[in-house]
Amino acid sequence: MNDRKKYWRTNLRYLLILLAIWFIASYGLGILLKNQLGLISFWFAQQGSIYVFVVLIFVYVYLMNKLDKQYGVDE
């Protein structure tokens, strides 16, 4: 397998993992557990999902910078 395919396979793996985490944080905790969280905790869970999304953006940037350096395509 050439480096290009390895690079994109790793990139897609990162994306799928991070999107799964975001889905669990936003949909799973915020919507599926709304009855258990109560009204005020539900609001905090929804706000928390926004923070999780922002953190995941920074994690993705870090992982992609590391991946770019590994394959020699960094700036």
C-alpha cells in the first residue's frame, strides 16, 4: 500500500473516531438521556456537547499536524 492510501486511511480513521465521540456526546448524552438528566442538567449537557465539539476540533488539528509530519506533507 502506498503512502497516499495509508495517509488517507489514517485520516478517515481519525475522522470516524472523533465523529463517533461527538455523536455520543451530543446525541447520546443530550437526547437519549434527557429524562434522566432533568431540565437543568439537560441544558448543561447540550452546552457541554458544544465544548466537546470545540475540543475535538483541536484534537483533530493536533492529530493531522502529527500525521502530516509523519508523511512529510507538512508546511
